[in-house]
Amino acid sequence: MVTTKEKYLAKALVGGDGVYSSVARLVNLRKTWKPNEVGMAAEAILPLTKDIDEDVLQIHLGVIPFGYGWVFPRKKTVSAGLGTTNPRFFSQMKRFFDFVKEIYGRPTNFKPYPHLIQLSGCSSRLNIFTDRVILVGDAVGFVDPLTWEGIYYAIVSGELAAYTISEAIQEGPLNERLLRKYLEMCRNMIWRKMRIAFHLSRAFYANLNLIERLLLANKTISGCLLKMALTRISNK
């Protein structure tokens, strides 16, 4: 690998460089995402004020079609944003500004940070490896289709990639045949869970008004959804 500062040589390359993965493009595993493979999100990082409870994570349903809003306090700042599976979200940026102002109390200056949400990672047909190269995490599209959480799957796929490479190095050159084990492990440990979450997400985001009423009326359902978001229980 050649950068503007240095040249690097390695037996294998793990591409964990996110949804816009340069590695995927450079090795021809993927040029770009199709419009129906991504959703959109926008986030603003704002100062934490006394009006926002720093111990409460807020999830707002019904503020945007096929998505939700969030307010996540940090130590001294707040992450506030909207996400949607609707690829036309960026034509609705006024909705994002209105949401942040309503929740936060009309901040004078804030800059939105738009980004893609990868939605096709539950497809086992994705190209995720080639000779000496493996993709992990968001670079593959390993994002929970229901909650859009990706850290858990980034860690799991990273561990699977490391295991595959360490085993393959013992046998010879890291060609596609030896790295295919990574694909099989991803199918067993990641894709099966993500397919269940995908079907749940289709029903969830198509019926947000009903879901909101159920969550408010039933603490058991809301508790299960929270645990799924934290990956403490299976989507099953």
C-alpha cells in the first residue's frame, strides 16, 4: 500500500475503512453502493446544557418517515440527529434542522454531518474478500438493519478476519480459496442474525405509529427492543 507519506508491505490487508471504503474500490470488490442499498442520516454535535438529561438516551419515532431521531448525551456534548431508510432524505434537510431546534432549544450555530447508512449487509451475495484482502464492518455493510448499530458487527467481523488470516498464513499464500472460510463464518455468525433483523425492520419502519403506541403501552416490548439495540439478546 502506498500513501502520501509512506509505503507499507503486508501479507494481508483488512479493509475496515467504513461505508465509503477506499479499499473496496481499489481492489474492485465494490465501486459504489446502489441507491436501494443505503439510507441517509444527519447528525449535529452540540454542547450539553442543563435542559438535557445527561443520563437519558432519547429515541424519537414519527419525526421522519421510515426512520427515527435520536439525542445521545456524552460527557460535554450531545449527538442529535435523524436517520431514515428513505434515500431522498437529503431533500428534506429542513426536517433535520427543525428536529434539532425543537429538541435542543434553537441553538445559534450547528453544522449537520450527513452520512450513509448501509442497508444491504444482510445479503450473502456481497463481495467481501479477494486475494490477500478482507473487508470488515461498515466496509461490507455489516450494520443492524433494525437499529443501524454497527460497532458490534465491526468487532465480530474483525475477529473473524483475524482468525481466518492467522489460520490461512500457516497453509500458504493468502488466496481466495484459503480466505473463503471468512465468508462461511460470516454467513453463520452474522448474516443469519442480520436477515432476521432485516425482516423485523421492514415491519417496524412501515408501522411506526403502531410501534410507538406499543412501546409506550408495554414495558416488556420496549425493554426487548432496547436489549436488541444493545445486542444483549438475539433478534429472534
